Amino acid sequence: MQQIIDDIAAQMASKTDKGKVASYIPQLAQVAPEQFAITVALPDGAIYSAGCAKTLFSIQSISKVFTLTLALGKLGERLWNRVGREPSGDPFNSIVQLEHENGKPRNPFINAGAITVADIILQGHQPKETLAEILQFMRFVANDDTISIDEKVARSELETGDRNASLAHFMASFGHFENPVDSVLGTYFHHCSIAMNTIQLATAGLFLANDGVNPTTGYRVVSPKRAKRINSLMLMCGHYDGSGEFAFRVGLPGKSGVGGGIMAVAPGKASIAVWAPGLDPIGNSKLGTQALELLARKTGWSVFGQ
Ligand code: GLU
């Protein structure tokens, strides 16, 4: 495994087109594009890394997998009254579908869906309390108490978050929100601004690769059925309107973030985190996707077969 990922890291280092770092969040635009990291965490506890696997980056939309897990823990199946579970085929921050579908987002991973999930998790609490709960959950699944929120990124998102604010107000206009829009948005921007490295992220995803139990700690995080369903949502919706392409090329459930990270799950086999800040035009990590494509090919881990 070490040889496989060293080889992948070397191949990625030689690529000249590394994509473009996200610029609509000014703080993310400052990240150096040539960085690359990959970590593969196995259910037996073995962890393999290559590249700058200890460098923290903004996990952005990857956080939506964990807020969805928390929201499912609170509402169970009733969550699906508020959010759909179909691929959107639209960009991550699109407002178009929302009007046709009366303010009910297509899935929990597009921005509108994740903002709704933030409303669900808030349950009348102050954003500060809810963020503490989200952080505690991240630390629990990653088995690492140092994980925290990058306040500079959160502020940067807040200051430039007109599109997300529009989505939130639009949904609120249908009477769907239970908390003040500002509290929901503040919670959303802050959980997107959690900073992690690929070792922490691969560890955090292990419960999804291991029928709901995090083998690092031995704790059950979710039931096997729930783990399976979160994985299926990641496969169908984890890369926005690039989800079909990612399934075609990589064949693993995965969730991307505009910080350039991707968390992918090979059920029963491994949890993988990659980070390369340059994005493709859809907003998914360009080299991260290529690295996962190579890894899936070399290991035969695609859920669709060899
Ligand atoms: N916080 C980002 C936004 O709302 C998340 C987008 C992403 O990572 O894809 O625009």
C-alpha cells in the first residue's frame, strides 16, 4: 500500500495542470496549489500516508457527511421530509431547483441541503452550542482532540456568502426553517471551516467503511444500515454535478470540498482522504480525483468491480 500511494504522490507531483484553487472564498484563494496529500486508513488500524498528510486544510463540504450523520441521529427517517436524496445534476450552490421543488433541497450535500441540515441540528440551540457538538463529533470519529474551526475561513465565508444567504432566505420563505436564518448560516459556515489533515479525515471516515463502527476506538457511530445509506448518498451526490463522472472514473462513494479535499470510502476495505487544492471547473479537486482513480484501479476497490 505504501508503495502504491508513494507512486501516486510522485505521479501527481509531475502533473503540470493542477486545477485552480477556489477563489470565491478569499481565504481559500491564498492556499498554495502545489500541495498534495493522501492517506489510506484500513479497518485493522493500519494507516498509510504520502505527501503533506499532516498539513491542515479547510474540509468545507466534506463536513456535510458528518452533519448529515448527526442530523440522522436526531431525526432519523423524518429527516427525509426536509431534504431529498436524489442527485441534483446542478452546481453546488444552485438556486434553480429550489423554486420548482418548493424549497425542499434535492439532497443533503448540495449547499441548500446542508444548510437545511444545519437548521435541523440547531434544534433551538445557540450556534455556539451546536458547533461545539459538531466539533466534539469530529474529534470523536477522528479520534483526535485537536481538531478545530479555522475562524479566518469562517469569517471569509460569512463576508462573501451572499449566494448561501440567498439560498437560506429563499428556503425560509417557504416556512421551512425552525431557527433564525443568521444562526443557521453561521452554523453552516463554521462547520465548513473545520480544518483537518488527511490522516484525521481518513480516520474520521473509517466508520463508513466498517459497517458503522470506528475500529480505531471500537465505538459504534451508526448502524450498518445507516452507514450503507450514507455511502450510497455520497456515491450519488457527493461531487455535485460531477457525481456521475466521479462514479464512472473512481467507483467509490466520496465527498469533495472546495478546499480541495475528498474523503472516499471503499466499503469493507478502507477509508481514504486526499487533498490537492486545485479544483476542476465543477469545483472538485482535480488531482484528488485523479489520485483516487489511480488508487481504485491499482487496488481493484471500485464498488463496481475490478
Ligand atoms: N462552504 C462552501 C460554500 O458554501 C462549501 C462548498 C463546497 O465545499 O463545495 O460555498
